[in-house]
Amino acid sequence: AEAAAVAGSSGPGRTSDGHAVKLLANVGSAKNVPAADQAHAEGIGLFRTELLFLDRASEPGRDEQITAYREVFRAMAGRRVVIRTLDAGADKPLPFLHQDGEPNPALGVRGLRVARRRPGVLTAQLAAIAAAAADCDADVWVMAPMVSTLTEATEFAAAVHEAGLPRAGVMIEVPAAALRAGDLLRAVDFLSIGTNDLSQYTFAADRMCGELADLLDPWQPALLQLIAICGAAGRETGKPVGVCGEAAADPQLAPVLAGLGISSLSMSPRALPAVRAALARHSYAECRRLAELAVAAPDAVAARKSVL
Ligand code: PEP
Ligand code: MG
């Protein structure tokens, strides 16, 4: 029994009847990898690369980028690492991108949109990721933030493949992208839902505005409905659709997300044990039933109650 309890707190993500939901960690650098290991993460579901670019006058050079990426890839040998290309905007301006102030940074040139202005920053980053991946055994997947259209997804996938990287995906953070998840999955290998931004853009509520927390609640049925569209597209195409926003760290929501067709949950390492335990308490059929109840609920409070 003790061995089973230990396995239950360290094994891969599974429902009680063995349906797999990969449990991954969000990291910002190699410094976070030990915590991910301690929590028995199956890999990295979101490697944010902003850290390297912040607070500096010029773009980090090729070698500096390779070193930073390689540290994480090496530590994750044999496991999946989903690395996200630079997510910068006028809300966190980078001097070398020469961004003029924007009246509405959240709606401006941020995430993948920066590549319209400065395509070289993206191609240099992809080249550095490819070089770092080349001498490591990690299973490296690359994704772009703030993608809205099939055109953007197609162009990003082409750039990733051109760099010699085999797996390209996009984040679902904009309702337009969620609505067209099926289309996007024909152009890329996987989707990862960033619920922090998807909430912000679905409810027209600034994610930093505490006063609007009720609108940003991940149990909002409208948000769950957009996630359901993505999950259904994943089931139809057989391609992975994960969640890497804050919603993935809510143990009560984990069975609902699994039931909506989500195949991986990526979160801060400290949230992993409770999410693993919550998944193991439900069969996959129960997850699907809880998902139906939550999406059909009239509001977030009722959605939360419906699964108790
Ligand atoms: C998100 O938007 O949910 C996300 C994971 O990305 P970030 O929080 O870095 O914007
Ligand atoms: Mg985001």
C-alpha cells in the first residue's frame, strides 16, 4: 500500500481508469528545473524565454541564447520541453525592439506579432533553439504566443521547420484562435491554451485588474466552452492540446479539463501533486460528465458547484 501511495504521488498523470493527462511544469530558466523534478513533472509544458531578454539594451547573442536553452534541455533529457518564443509587448517593453508606447499594450504588437516588425529576432531565436536542441536528448517542441489566425500559425510553423525543429505549435490565447482550433491543428502539431490571456481577451478584462477577478475566473462557462472547442479539435485530429495557464493548477478543474479533451496540464511545480491526486480520483467517463456539467452551468459559481 505504501508503494502504491508513493507511485500515486509521483507517477504520470492518469485518471483512475488509466486515461493519460501529462503533468508538466512551467519554468522560466534552468533554476526552476529542480523544483519540477522534485514534483515529478513528466516534462516542461511552458519554458518562458522572456527572462533572457528583459532589462537589457540589446538582443541576447546567439551563444548566450544557446547556453540558456541548452541548460534546460540537458536537464530534461528524454522528456518533453515545450519552449515558447519571446512574448514581449509594450506592457513589458524591450529597448532593443524600439517599441513606441502604445495606448493599448495588451491589444498591440506583442507576442508573435513582434515578428511582423522584427522577423530577425524570431529567426535568430529559432536558430538558437535548434542549435541547443541538436546536442541534447530532450524532446523539444516550439510554440508561439499570441497567435490569432491560421495565416500566423502557418507562417510560424514554416519558420520552425525551416530552423530544423520538427514540432511546431501555437498558444491559444485569443478567442479567434480558439474558435478556429480545428483549422490551426491542420497547420501545427499541437496547441497550448494560455488561460490567463484567453480569459483576459474573452472577457475584455485586464488580467492585472483584481477588481475584475470574477470575470477572469477560469470556471467561467464561456472560457470552458472555448477550451472545449480546442479539446474537441484535439480529439478529432489526434494531436495534443494542453493547458498552460493558471487554470491548469486548479485541482478541482483538472478532471473537467481532462473531460474537455485536454491532453496535458502545465503548471508551477508546487501545484503538481494536488492536480495529480485530483485526476486519479475520477474515471475518464466521470471527467467527461463533469465537463458537460461545468460548460452547461449558468455562471462560474454554479460551474464550480456542479462538480462537487
Ligand atoms: C497565459 O497567458 O495563460 C500564459 C500561460 O502565458 P503568460 O502568463 O506568460 O502570458
Ligand atoms: Mg499569455
